[in-house]
Amino acid sequence: MGEAGAKRDTIAARREARAGDARARRRQEIVDAAVLAIEELGCDAGLGAVADRAGLPRPHVYRHFTGKDDLDQEVASYASRLLSAWIRPSLTARGTPPEVIRGVIGRVLRWAVDHPNLYRFRVRLQPARAVPELTDAAVAYLRAAGYDLRPPDHVVASVIGMVDAGVIWWFDHRDDLDIESLNEWLAAQVWLVLADMLERIGRPLDPYAELAPALDRIS
């Protein structure tokens, strides 16, 4: 290939990269608009509300997504990433296992209070989906306690599902239970599940032992 051909290929590659970046930006702008619509109007916010907030004609939204389900799944995944970023600071705390669990769940609850519609939407679209940071944190804390293991997927799904179900219930019954009591109850139940898991493999964990995570296992 001559110098002129190589130059044309380089220019074409740059144009394609810029076009790809522009498509990615527009796609994210639509996701951001959908998040705003859900936060303001609820989980059933329509495409028109999303398009209005994105500053696009309604048909143009589907130039960037294959359909409503594609957009909804991307919004739910983005909500999970927002939640992950929010809880990350709580994943390096020192404390006993119940204290650490209570702190993480408390952080989840604070995000849920601030974003109730988005939390409902995430749970509806991706029920019991694990938050990677939580699993990594569990591995890090267990490693610090001398356990080289990863909680089985069914245990992780059970814990996440229980917390999500508790939060969704609380949204509809706030007068029946204050959020601090919900935090205490959920933390106690999660601890029971994890303690039972360790008991079953013959490696019980002292609930009064102070733990600090092995930070190299948390990205």
C-alpha cells in the first residue's frame, strides 16, 4: 500500500472513530434523558417524555436502540452502575461482619430514598442482579478473615433479591417501618444467610471479629 493509500485509511479510521464516539454520546444522552423521565414521572414514563428530555423527535430515539426493551435494559444497567458508584465508599470500612453489612445496606437505602423510581425500575428490569462491587467486597472481607472463597451465585442472588424486595416493600409501607429499622432487619437477615453459608462449609465466622477488606480484591 502506497503512502497515499495509507493516509486515506488513516483518515477513514479517524472519521469512523469520531462517528462512533458521536453515536455513543448520543446514546448516553438518551439514557440520561430516560433516567430523568423515570425519576420525574415514574417507571412507566413513555417514549415521548424521553424524547422531549433528549431534545429529539420520537422516531430518532430508535436510531440508537433496537427498541424499547433495548433502551430499558440499558437504563437499568446504568442505574446499577450509579448505585455501584454510590456504595463503593462503604466497601472499605472496618468493623464486625454485622457492622460492615449494616453500613453497606444503609448506603443502598440512602440511594433508594433519593432515587425511588429509578430503584424500582432497576429491580423490575433486572431482578436480583448482583452488583459486582458487593461480590468483590465480600471476597475481600472473607480473604482478610482467612477465607479464600467466593460466595456462590445462588447465595449472592438470594441476598440481593432479599434487599431489593425489602426496599420495594418499604416504598409502599413507609408508615409501618422507619428506614433505620429496615436497615437493621435487612442487615441481620443478610448476616444470617452468609453465616449459614460459612457454617455449612465448616468455616464459621466470628460475628465479633473486626474485619478490614483485602483492598487488592476491590477494584
